Amino acid sequence: MALLIRFLLCAALAVAAGCAGTQSVVESRFAALHGCRAEKVVPTASGWIAIGCGVRAHFYCFDTDDEDYDSDEDTILGHLLFSGNDGDDVCVQEQVDVRKERVQTKDPTIVAKGADGTVRLKAFVPLLDAPRGELLFSAAPGWNVPGIGIRMALELEQPLPQTCPAQVWIDGKAEAVRSQRHGEAAVLIAITSDQLARMGQAKNLSLEACDHVATLHYGGLARVRLFASRFAETRARVFTPAARASAK
């Protein structure tokens, strides 16, 4: 009965602080577990349903201030759940339904050819953690010295400083890059083909600009891996020996 009442209250008052706070917790847990943002999060009579990237997950949430759970704090599991969460909602994924035809990673790379015949590749990589935003990878594999750029656009409350140094972290190792601010909340980063190849093989990858660190999870890593693979394939096909000779 209590769950039903809570469902009715949340449905009727979706903007209320309690329900909005719980929804935010569900969204964060979904993103952490599945590497993508939930497209839809709705309360139900028995918890919350989150849907996104071909995944439908059911979460059961409870308030750590609820007296019904006080006795659980003495157990190992209770300690893990409640430690550091006094007064906050805790959400546990109870059931997940994966639609394989939607979850399978497809190559996100966009291939376009300019008026001059130059082949360009582009790929968008969403940033799920704070700071949220988006990475836009772009490259021209056919150039003698291939141009590879990353536009790092962030959702920030304050504009970025005029001088905005950047670096990439590949498997825990910092690598220097050239960068410049682009607008108030974006940074342009130039990387080499060798760096892109290492990024495509990385298990841990982060980009840092103006002290803002964007970490990619397995969904973002998969997109970078596909982009790096497409770049290598396209360069081998477009930048042929004849093209190399004409570029000299």
C-alpha cells in the first residue's frame, strides 16, 4: 500500500523535490550500469522503470532515513548500502530486459566527401558523467599529415577561461595535445594519428581541459574504438601509394 501511495504521489506531483531527487538517482544508476543515458524514467507502483539504448531496467528505491531499514545497517550489505547515504535515496536494479537488436554497437562514424573530394570522418561521443556534454571526433584520413580533431563541448554554469590547456589520459598516462577554446563552453583538441590509435586500444580514457575531466565508459570507449578503426581503414584505402606520391 505504501508503494502504491508513493507511486500515485509521484505521478501526480512529478516536480516535487522527493520524486525529482529519486529520479535523478535512478538516471545516475542507469548511466553507470549501462553506459548510456536513460531516454525515459517513470515511477511505477513497485519502483521505477528506466529505458534507454535498448535496455529496460526496473529499480527499487528506498529512503535511508526510513525507520524500516534501521536494523539493516548492522549487516554487511546494509553497511555497504547505507554508508555515506544518510537521508538519500538508494536505488537497486532488480530486473533488466535487453533488446539485443538495439544494444548491438553500430559504427557511429559519419563518412562524408567534400566538394574537393576530401573524405572526412565524424563521430559523436556523449559524456554521461559530470561535466556532461559531448565529444565530436573529426578527421581527414587522406591528408598527407592527417588532421584529427576533437571538439569537447561541456555543460557548464560558467564560461571557460580564455586560456584552456588540455591533455588526454590514455590508460592512466597523460599525453600532451594542442588545444584552444572554442566559444564559451567548448575546447578544440588536436591529436595525432598515433594518439588516436592508442585511444582506440585504451581500456581507460579521459580528456582534460581547464581542470574539467571527462571520462569515457564502455559505451564511449566503443565509439572511439570504432572511429579509430574506421580512420585506419579509410586512410589505407584513400591515402594510396599514388596519393602519397602526389602529396610530396
